[in-house]
Amino acid sequence: MSKVNKYKQVLENTEKYRTAWHSDVKPMLVKTLEEILKQSDLPKADITVRDNIENLEAVILDLGRSSSGITENVEDSGVKRTMIKSNGSLMYQQLFNGKIMVMLLSPHIEGYGQPKPPLTLEILRPDELKAPFIIRHMEAFLKDITDWEDFDDEKQKSSSIGFNPIGFSAATESEG
């Protein structure tokens, strides 16, 4: 019988979480993100509420799209096609059970490699999501987009965890 009671409690929580999303979480997210944008002067950032599917809504801080500065020559016609850059997003997505999934969408250039899949930072119950969490998510987002913009191979190597093969390969090459 305790499993039935657990199931009933989970169903009740879903209803409670969905109600909290509308009454508390969504307005708090929008207000907090707007305040962060005001204080940070982040360029070209918009806050969007996607509410076309009830109980699967999202609040998104989106840095929009821009010219990547890269152009593709289209055959020998002298025409150039500009590659568009998506500048990244921080997303708070309401899940089917009313919990909130926090995700980062890294920047990418359309037509140049594959975009990274969204990175899930965490899944929270509505009562767990407070302003300090949003600030922490924003810091993670800024680190992600800054690292993407400042990408180089040395940073990839130095950020690896565990055994570092650089010294090992240099030693074996000089011995051979």
C-alpha cells in the first residue's frame, strides 16, 4: 500500500509544481533575469516566455543570432553567403511533472560543424529555485559562452582531468 501512497503523492506534487510555476516561478524567473540583464549590460539579450504548450512552458534568456563574420563563396559567381551565429541561451524548461530543467545552449555557427547538445545544469522543484541559483546558472552560462568564443586547443588540453599524455608523449618521442 505504501507504493500506492507514494504514487499519489507524486501526482499531487505534479499539480502543486505546475501551480507554483504559474504563480511564483515564471514571474520570479522573468524578474530576476531582467534585473541581471540590467546590471550586467549583456549585449543583445532577450527574455522570452514560451507558453504555447500548457505545462511545458519555458523561460529563455536568449542572446539571439548575429553574423558570424564568416562567409562562404558560392561557386564562381562572386556571391557570398554569410554564416549565421546563434549566440547561446539559458533555458528554464518546465517538465511534464512540473519540475524545472535548467539548460545551457552553447553558441554555434550554422553550417560550420555540429552544435553541442544542450547541457543540463540541474533539475529543480519549484520551491528550490531561488535567485542565488539563477545567478549561479548565469555564471555558468557566461563561462560557457566565453569559453566557446575564446576556444583554442591548449585550453582543451589543460582542462582535461586525469592522466595528461602531453609529457608522456614528449618523453617517448625523445627516447626513440
